[in-house]
Amino acid sequence: MKPPARAPRQKMPEQSAEERVKNFREVPYGYPPETAKIEAARCLQCKTAPCRQGCPVEVRIPEFIRKIREGDFAEANRIIKGDNALPAVCGRVCPQEDQCEKLCVLAKKGESVAIGRLERFAADYGLAQAPETPPPAAPTGRRVAVVGAGPAGLTCAGDLARLGHEVTIFEAFHAPGGVLVYGIPEFRLPKAIVQAEVDALKRAGVKIELNAVIGKVETIDELLAEGFDAVFIGTGAGLPNFMGIPGENLGGVYSANEYLTRSNLMKAYRFPDFDTPIIRSRRVAVVGGGNVAMDAARTALRLGAEEVRLVYRRSREEMPARIEEIHHAEEEGVRFELLTNPIEILGDDQGRTRGMRCLRMKLGEPDASGRRRPVPMPGSEFEVELDTVIIAIGNTPNPLIPSTTPDLKVGSHGTIVADKETGLTSKARVFAGGDIVTGAATVIEAMGAGKRAARAIHAQLMGG
Amino acid sequence: MFAIKKKRLIAPKVVLMEVLAPKIARKRRAGQFVILRVNDTGERFPLTIADSDAEAGTITIIFQIAGKSTALLAALNEGEAIQDVVGPLGRPTHIEKVGHVVCIGGGVGIAPVYPILRAMKEIGNRVTSIISARSKDLLILEEEMRAHSDDLKVATDDGSHGFKGFPTQILQGMMNGGERIDLVVAVGPVPLMRAVCEVTRPRGIPTVVSLNPIMVDGTGMCGGCRVSVGGKTQFVCVDGPEFDGHQVDFDLLSKRLRTYADLERASAEAHKCKIGAG
């Protein structure tokens, strides 16, 4: 078959920067059907499908794109759903440029197929239709406990339920979704979409017990003793890191986790209609260069800050954030202070933040991460006036489960040691995946780990 | 949803509730707390578990109506339910037989002291309790505290009941009288805990305080509850809530507690207006 003439990569319409910075609504609108079909027609339908190898959950990419091209959007969605429990989420937050789209044959010429945008299109189409309840699988009589209702846990639970196992998710918060609800802001991932994906899992038979902190109200051993045949731990990020500089405990200094949790999960941006307060800042510095830092900076703008700086000690090239997020943040007016490192947060006599003292840096030799190490420039000290500092430099794993599960092996950084392929931990019948195993990573990588663990749990339950 | 089985006003603006939460009731130990969210628009806030009944599956919480969230909670009646209750959170109190333990509770801080006192007594310590309030009608749990203490002393600011003055004066008096004290546990407003620590510091009497900072998730995720203890940052929700009082930076704690004072006042006022108008 002769490939059709190729159009350029199709842009996704979005709210203008001036408009969106005043609201919390989603930034891109998604493809209209005609645009989706044009974009889908760009796909070469490679037999070898290199794109699939870049996908941690191995979505059958060429097949679903072909269905979009043919106008069978429902079938496109079904194909994605076969491998991906949360396609509307992944279409929005996956770093496609480092995964599927990176391996697209067209990428060599500069413009890969917009796989992420097409995935989002098909998934949104599916969500807009009457929900399809998959035919119930024959019950296996096996019970699995999943700890944490984030990307890893939801994926693992969904796959196991589809295979006929009875699955209960234990979630510490009052709402399921994990980082998808507490971390990623509404303007990047509408919470109604997360809810719709969770509802789909419930229809597939997954039970969710909220307000259940495993390690406190029940231990892993107690779950096993009360009749669960296997446990999957997907508890995600834990204690936020701080820099260890003076002034970090002043009023007005937040971890990104706290700032985003207040705004996203607790809806502090709608205070006082919602009761959780958040400081309405004028001048903000966000410390860090990842997606979380971008989310915090863009949230601060939407909460009405006049000036938001992003302070990062390396250069733009080393920023771990997605290009699209960096671009969106800059477009909205976040000011980048690159090669800059805070050394002290300054307070007033009431213990409130009034400024930050920083040093300029330059890049030296590569460090252990392979990135060039930032080195302070002598005599470059300067102060900025601020009322809020948000620290977005990562997390260490939550200790609640390791500290109450004595035979669970933990790595040097507090992460749970688990087999890369199966997620099996040092403890029989206990599996783990996501950030609690890898340290901070992406939504889709956590989902991939949840998926592989589901496969391994299924094999173990049915083999034994 | 967590049903309220019993509700009682035990002092002006101080409410006791027994809440159905069987798993928490079974597991909780002295010193631990729950985080509550009253309704779908509510904030998450911590309250110490004052008591529990594993058989009935209930936990007891005691709180003072201080802002909008506690007003909303107090407005719920028996038979109604709290949207979310999660726990038991925090580390349990370290309970050990040390000899003579003095348990000090100030105001609504008597509620968190009550389970600690009982655990300290049960393991075989001699326990003296000092409880205080601004005046007699504000004093809570006097009979319950007396029933489990070897000796109970009362202080009120206005002298309407017991000693007229502060509990620290009673403590100082005991120390001056040569009484041997092996451990002091103090819970209450920050100024009280700080004052107790200043009294015990010169004699090096180990002093444990239970901190109640601003919290959001309560499971070690947000870091909002951080305090400085011995110059090191600690998270109250997972490292605490109890710490060596001589190491706590109380000044920082009270400043952080005021972070949202203006916003909270505005929110409470708006809430009152709404009730008034409705």
C-alpha cells in the first residue's frame, strides 16, 4: 500500500497564555476529529512498529492509529485500552518525546507522528461515549490487595480484575488517583478524567478502600493473614527533600508536594468555598527544574502571583522537565533563573519569608548522573525579594511500609527492592512497583511496573 | 463515612465525640492521632485519639470549637457522619516504667494527655497529673484523670478551682520540695509546653511534648508539619507527634502555626455570616 501524502505534524489548539494564566482549566483542547484523521494519516504503519518498543505498556500504536484514520474512534480506544488502563491520562502526561515518538521513523526527519495527541483523542472519544463494561472474567477465587491508588496501583488492579481476580485497593487519601489527583494540576490533567478512569476500574469490579494507611491501620503481614493471596505495593513518593539551607522552615516555604496538594487535591485555589487555605503570594521562587517545579510555578501564577521565578542550579539543557512543560511555563511568564543556587531563605521578625540569597553557578565536569556538575562562582551572591518559596527537588520513599514489614528488603535510598521484570520483593507473595521502587519517575513508568507485576502475580496465583 | 455514635458538650465550646471507626479503634495506641475531613469541601486536620473501645469499634475525639472546620464538626449530631477519618497516625507514645511520671495537660490539651497517663499508669509508673484551664467551667476530664492518677492537681488562671496560677508553678513547687520526678509529659498550648520545658531543663528532667502543627496529609508526604528538633528538621506526622521538649524550637513552631491566621479568621467569619443569614 502506498502511503498517503504526508501533512505536517498537526498542532493541538490550546488556550492562549494570557487567558489560561487566569484560570485552572486545561490548556490544550485536544484534536477535533478531522485533525486527528489528518495526523493519523501521517503514520507509515511500519510493520516493525518501533514506537511500541518505546512504550512502557506496549500499546499497539500503529493499529489504533489506523483505526483513527478509518474514522473508527471507538475501536481505536478499545485497542489502546487493551494495554493501557489510563489512556486519557497518558495521552496528557506521558513524555512521548522520550518514548514512542522518539522511536517513530518520521522522527528522524524531525516530525514524528503525534502519538500522544492521538492517544488522547481516542481516549477522550471513549470517555465521552456511554461506558463499556468489559465482559466479566471467570472469577479465579484469588484475592489481591493493592496498596496505593496511584498510576502503578490502578494499572495493576485493572489488569488483575480483568483476569478474574478479586482486587481491593487501599488508598491513604480520601480520593483515589495518587499523584494524578494530588500532584498534577487541573490545567494539565482535569480531575474529571481521573475520576472517569477510576470509575471504569470500579465497573470492572475493583474495590477501593479510602482512608486506609497501610503500615498503620493494617500491616502487609496482616493483609496476607486475612486472606489476600498477594499484595502489590505502589505507594509512590514520600517525604519531600529540602536543601538543608537556613530559613527553610520559615512561614511561606512550601515543599512542592504541600503546595500542589493544597491546590489540587484540597482545591485551595477555590478558597474560601473550599476550606483549605494557601498563601496568595505576590513574589514566588520555585526551586528545581523538573515537571513538578513547572507545575508549582504555573499554579502560583494562576493563584495570582505577580512574579514567579524558577531557580535551577544547572542550565536549561539539564532540566528534567518535559520540553512542552518548560515551553508552557515560559509562555505564561515564569522567569527562569538558570545556573542559580539558593543558599539562604531570609525571614522577617514574624517568621515569614521575605527573600532568598543565591549564588550564580557555572557548569564543571560531569557528575555521577552524567550531567555537568554546577560549581558556584565566587563573589556572585545576590538577594531577591520574595514572599513564597516552593521547593521542588524530589522526594525520598515513604517509610511507613518498610518500617512495619521487617522482612521487606530496602535499598540504600529507602526504596523497596523488587525484581525489574516481575516486581517481586524479598518477601513471598509481595510485589512492588512505581516510585517506591525506582525513586521519582514518570506516571507511565509506574504504570508499566504495575502491569508487569500484574502479569507476574497472575502467573503465580494460577500456577500455584 | 464515619458515624457519630455519641456527642457531648463537656465544657463551653469543647465537644467529645465517639466515632465508629472499628479498624482504627482496634489498632490505635496512646499518643496517636487521626486526620478528619468533615465534608467534601472540608480541610484535613488532625485530632488526637483520646480513647477507644475496640469492642464497640469506636474512637473518642475531643476538640475545641476554634475555627470553621471544628465548628462544622461540632455541628454534626449523633446519627450523622464525618466524611473522612484516617488513622491511627503518628508514632505511639514510648511507654516505659521509669518511676514517677508527671503528666501535664493544659486546656483542651488534657484530652491527648489522658491516654498517655493511662498507659503510663498501666505499665506500673507512679503518676501525678497536673491539669489546668482558664477557669473551672473550662476544665475537662477531671474525674477521668483523677481515676487513673496517683495524685491529681488542678490549676486555674482565675483560681475558680484548685491552685490559682499556672501548672508550671505546681511543677516547680514539687521540684523545690525535693520530689523525685523521672519523666514529664506536657501537652497543651505552645506557651505552656515551652514553659514546662524551661522549668525541667535546669534539672535535666526528661520532658516529652506532643506537637500539633499545621498538617495536610498526615502520612509523610507533604512536609507541611515540619518542626526543628535539636537543629534537625523533623516531620511531626511520621517522626512525632512526641518529641524531646528540650530540643524543640517552640518559637519556630508558633510562627509556623500563624501562617494562615488571617485566611482562617476570614473563613470562620464568612462561615458565621452564612449561618447567621441562613
